[in-house]
Amino acid sequence: MARRLTGAEILLESLIAEGVDTVFGYPGGSIITVYDKMYHYGDRLRHVLVRHEQGAIHAAQGYARATGRPGVVIVTSGPGATNVITGVADAMVDSTPVVVITGQVGNAMLGTDAFQETDVVGMTGPIDKWTYQIRRSEDVAQAVAKAFHIAGTGRPGPVVLDFTRDAQVGEADFEYRPCTHIRSYALPAPASETAIDAAARLIDEAERPFVVFGQGVVLSHAEEQLMAFLKKGGIPAASTMLGLSALPSDFPYYVGMAGMHGNIASNMMTQHCDVLIAVGMRFSDRVTGNPSTYAPRAKVIHIDVDRTEIGKIIPVDVGILGDAAEVLERLTDRIRFSFHDEWAALARRYDRVEAEKVSGPETAPAEGPINMGEVVSQVAELSGRRAVIVTDVGQNQLMGARYSRFAQTRSFISSGGLGTMGFGLPAAIGAKIGAPDRQVCVFVGDGGIQMTLQEFGTIMQEGTAVKVVLLNNNWLGNVRQWQELFYERRYSQTRMLNPDYSLIAKAYGIRYRCVEDRAELADAVREMLDAPEAFLLDARVREEGMVYPMVPGGRRMDEILLNKDEWYRDGE
């Protein structure tokens, strides 16, 4: 039976009906009615008070990526709303389901430049899946139902509900009905038989088939289907950065990460394959390099749930619109059982080069300061490869991606397409809240950590046992690397004068240890991982460390820089 409730109450009841247990937010004048009603919902809905609205949406993203459920954000109007916009754009490009509720001034004041009024609809519409302004309490429940349906289906993404004061305080009958269909929002039908057959023929005829998979495998829960497909076809596979952990790192057909700072084997095999099967990935420029020279010998099969991605960057021979799990299962049934042992063995040849020239010197140096890769490698091994690894953006991100190891899915969370510095710390908070039984370690640089440093206050208040690994080199490292390689060492505005992080940790009641000596590194990492509470490990690493291998922008993916003086190309 319908109940008579205010719009604010309807919002909260609707969130609970959708299975929401946690919201991330920050109160303010135009959303205060919702927060007043929330006072009575403490036993049914956990609210995490962040220290900045950008922290709220990044935490919601981390929660969503760790759990597979939409993250929820509640903020006020004006600056509260504009402070989440970076995160909305980030969630859109990385296909992260987030529902953002922003307060708004009363209906009569819309368009008058009232205090803390901004055009939320106009600003977020171009960078999210759906934006809707709720002006009547009668529309609240339906709007929430649509928001969750749109955010979590198809290619996931963020939605924004702009909630006017009139809609919050007005009353309406409440009876919640989940949304299962929207006429103007069509989900892909099962993939066509013709496309499946055409793809299976190409795979069966291939001598050097290769898979590059992305986060779409994780989003569609297709990990088991991918493993079965690779085993039956005898096909080696590489991951995009956001696809990391979809396959265990020791899976026999997995050859590493593809892209600008990916593994040599992944990039070389991309360039030499005769059939490339792209699964749930969008051919980012960081994966393809110069697209006109990408996979030049290959016929391309592209499997994706978003029709706009198929053929957008790389021309395809067979495009398959559909859910990755369903498509892979059907393809596995159609293809022949095959072996490609000689082709797959090439990966070991490339791995030997990488171990000798790059990963060995990075993770096991004979002398000198601690390397970033050493720290990441120690965390991976001492955590049993089961930690959720979160990164900020920069060299910390690239090292975290290269040298982490994974034993289970949903274990790598980073800002991929937008590259948002400041993402890491709040995203780790959200991931730990979403997956409280898992170890959550975040790699941050001294640049990114200072963009959302205030979220240590959230950790302090919530008691969130996040393990923060600061790769502290006193530089904006990734920009400095480009300045060294391509701008004749003109280090313009990249040197950092940093604070005393021990005092910051003390101020927030967070355990702290600084490590500068390699002999103490393993013990410091163990202390961090064993701590039952939050921990800041300040790792003083090589100041001018570099991330290699590297395919410079605009180059072919088989033109690989091993160090500042040495290139790797086949036969050299």
C-alpha cells in the first residue's frame, strides 16, 4: 500500500529499495532537507562524510569498482555540484556506475542566479549517461529507479539527479517499482548468429590469434568465459590497464599488459598477430599508439556492448555487439579446439628481454636508492597477490599496474581514461568500505596525494583501514619523465617541496613509517600489511626514476624504449 512521504523521504526509501547500503556525501543548504530526514535512517543507510565533494565521487567510484554495485553520492547545489563534475567525467570514460544526487534551489528560483545555483543539467549532460532535474515529489521514485537502471545496465556509467528544494519538501504517495525497461534506452539484443559465425571462422583459420581484453570482461562478469575461450582456442591474451585482474597473473595464456607502458610481449604480439580479438575494450590511444600502424597484419574482431565503440578507432572485420560473457560463451562453443604453442611461446622470448633490460633492474637493483617498482613488487608478494590495488595517477599508477600481481578479479582500481590526479586516496576509501574483508592498498605519488590529502579525515572518522603507499620522489614524476626524454630536461614546475608526512599522519591519527633503506623495505611492508588500522608508508624512492618500457606517443607499438638510450625492435 502506498505511503504518504516527503520527496526527501522518498529518495532515501528508494535508495534502500535499490539495495543501497552506503552513500558518500557532504551536506549543504540546498540538500539539508534530505540530510534532516537521513538523521532517522542511520540504522538502514550508512553515510560516509567526506572532506570534499570530489572525494565523495571518487570514493563512490572505488566502491562501485570493488563491488560491482552503483556508488551513490549526495551533495548540495552550486559548488557542491560542481566539485563532483571531474568525477562524473572520470566515471563516464571508465564505465563506472555512479548515481549522483545534487541539491538544487527551489523551482521558482531556477534561472535567477540564486545563491548557490548552477546549471547542473547543462554542465553534466554532455559527460554522463543521463541527467534529470526532479522538480516534483511525485517524480522522485521513478527518477531514482530509472537512474539505477541506466547507471548499471549496458555500458555502465554515471547518472545525475538534480533535486530541487520543492521536490524535497513536497509530499507524494510512495510505492517503489524498479525500472526494467525504458523505451528510448535500448539494451543490446543477443549477438547475431552471422557475426558469431564469421568471428569463429576467422579464429579457426588463424595461425597467430591474439586477444586484448579490457574492463568490459569484469563489468560483464565474463572472467570464467574468457578463460574457457582462451583454453579451447589455445590463444594468448593481453590486458588493458583497466582489464588488469580479470585473469590471474599466472594464468598460462596471459602475457601481460598492453599499451604505452605495457609488457614487451603484449605489444609485440599485437603487432604480429593475424587475428586480433578485442573484448570489452575501446582501443584507447594509450593502447594503440599510432592507430594507423596498430596490429597491421591482423584481421580484427571487436566484441563490445557499446555499438559506438565498434569501428570508432580501429577498423574491424567483424564487429559483435553484445555482452562479453554471452558472446564468449557462444564463441567457445563454435571454435575448434586448437593449439598455438609455437606462437604462444614467443611471449617467453620477449619476457626474457624485459626481465634483463627492465623489470630485473627495476625490482632487484644491486645498489642505489629504492626503486618504485621494488616497493610495488614487495606489496604484491607479501600480500599474497590478493590485495585490492588502487592507484592515483602518474608514475605510481604505471608502476602499480606493471608490478602488481593478482589472484582474483576486481583487484585493480585506477583512473584510466581521464587520468585524474587525486583519485587514489578517496577511491581506496570507497573500495575498502565496499570490500571490508579485503586488504586495500593504494599507491600514490607526492603530487596526487596532496590533491585529496584532506580525505585522511574521512579515514580518521570512519576508521577505514586503508594502506597508503606513498612513492615519494619530490617530483611530479610522470611529467618530469617526459621533460627528460622529450623536452631536453627543462624541468618546468615539476619539482615538489613536500610537507612532513609524519606530522600529517600524526594529526589524523594514522600509523606511519618512513623507509629509505632497501634492507628495511620488506619489514616496513609487512608492518603495514599486518596493521589492523590505516597506515601510511612513506617510501623515499629514487628521485629520477623512470617507467619503462615505453612506447612514446605517436610511435608504433613495436617501437619500444627500454631506457633513455636503447630501443627494442624485433631482430635487434
